[in-house]
Amino acid sequence: MGASVLIGILITFLVVILVLYLVQRLPLDGRTRQIAQIVVIIIGVISLLRYLAVF
């Protein structure tokens, strides 16, 4: 069970990094890009907390 949680956390972390990279590549203005990055980070943190059984 511990290994599956660790793999899930690793996959979530990698997906968040990938999405943040893709947001950087979008042709958006600075404010919109910053809002998108904050939303991605919040979703990533919530997902990681779910893997750690906080929620």
C-alpha cells in the first residue's frame, strides 16, 4: 500500500510540473498566466493531500 501511495504522489507531482510548463508556453498575458499557475498549484496541493489521506 505504501508503494502505491508513493507512486501516486510522484505521478501527481510530475503532472503538476508538466501543466505548469504548458501554461508557460501559452500565449497569455502576465496576469492570466499567474492566475492559471495559482489554480494549477492549488489543485495539485489538494490532490497531494488526498493521497496523504488528509481529505
